[in-house]
Amino acid sequence: MAEDREILREIWEGRLPICFTLATEEVSTPIAPDPFYLMVPRLTYFPLVTDKVRRHFVRCVVPEKHDNEMWLEFERHPLKWHYPIGLLYDLFVTNSELPWQITVHFDKYPDNKLLKCPSKDVVESHLMHSLKEADALKHKNHIMALMQERDHKQLWLGLLHDRFDQFWSANRKLMEHSAEDGFRYIPFRLYVPQLTSKPFVQYLVKPVENEKKLVVEDLLQRANLNFESKGPFQVVIHGIDIPLETPLQWISEHLSYPDNFLHLCIRYSPT
């Protein structure tokens, strides 16, 4: 079980300042609305924190678009709502510019690139599905199956309302393991858009093999990708450059997102 509570709290309290601007072509009022600034948790999802953004801009689009689903874009990349906000930033922002400049749309929803998200219930379903997938890797799904409905609700409500203690009182059960072997497998996703057309790469990696603790470098070696071909790189999660010698079990316990996955981005220096 993760014991470094201060690290867990520091990760939980990570924030990103964002400047939301309505797409110019969708402004229907004589004067364009002011940008909307928001400080958002890195660990959450956009549909859980953008109600105010919608209310601010919807009055400035044509009435027939008022009920349309809002979607977000950064430098022509539609932002996937089912990716945590911190992951999207680490994936697309290479110069660490802040506040993050995001464009708001109410028209031409890109169905071919984004899942629909008509309500927060869809986000809850996505979170629970991801937690079950992660638990299947870690514990053959034994923990999620044994948890009661109120535990599942605590996980969801803790994330929804940004309550660290409420979330971790349930999530700590999902981080339990035997001291010698750790988890069965490490739940992770590796994002390398420079080297593969897949949205992410994942495969089975144990935290311990032949009594040796595996580290981030071991995980990368099993990807069968030539990371160095694009130059020097970093492995980034929560905006942190992770040393390659960091044990996988430790980062899985301490740096996983609320869905219990490590979302690792390979970042190259801007040319």
C-alpha cells in the first residue's frame, strides 16, 4: 500500500491554469465574449470542471446551437474528454506555456475523433470501467469485485468533488499488494505519437521478475520502439520527468491517475 501520503497529496493537488476562448467563427454577438480563466485539477476530466465555461460562452452562440455538446480544441487537436486533463497537457503542450490556451466549440462536433459525453454519468461509467481494467491487471479484479457500491461511489464522488481523503479512503484498497511481489501486472499506457499511429501502447509488465524490481527503463525496453531515433527524450507524468531507474511498483502506487493507470508520455525536446 502506498505510504508516502504527502506525495499522494502533492499529486492530487496539481493544478493547471487554463484560458478558454470561444472559436471566432462561432461568435454570434456584436462583441466577442471575454476569455474565461479557470484553475483545474490535473487529475480530473474536462466535463467535470467546465460547467461554468459552458454558461459563460453559450449565450454568445446562435440559439439553435445552445443545446449542442460543447467540445474543446488545442492547436487543431480535439481534446478527448475521457483522457485526464493532466495527460492531455503533457501530451500536447511541448513548451510548457501557461495559461494553457484552449478553444471552445459548440458546432461541428468531431464524432470521428471524440466520444460523445452527454452527461457526467458517462464519465463515472468510464472511470469505473478503467478501475476494473486496472484491478484485473493488479489483482485479477478481486478487489473491485469485493468492494461495495458505497466504495465505488466514494471513488467517484471523491474525484467529482476534488476530495482527497474521500477518494483515497477507498482507493487505498486498490493499492494493496504482497510486499515481495507487488502487483500482478502494472496498469499503464504509454503515449508515443511520434513513433506509432496507435493512440497509446500497452503490454503486460510485472513489477518484479526473478526477485528483481523492474524500473521504468525495463518497461521502455519491452515496447519494441526505437525511442532514441527522435533524439533525447523524457518520460513524463503529472508534468514530472521520471528518472528511468524509478521502480515500477513505486510509481504505480504513488503516481497513477485516479483510474489507477500510469499515463506515461514520451516527450522530445522541441526542435
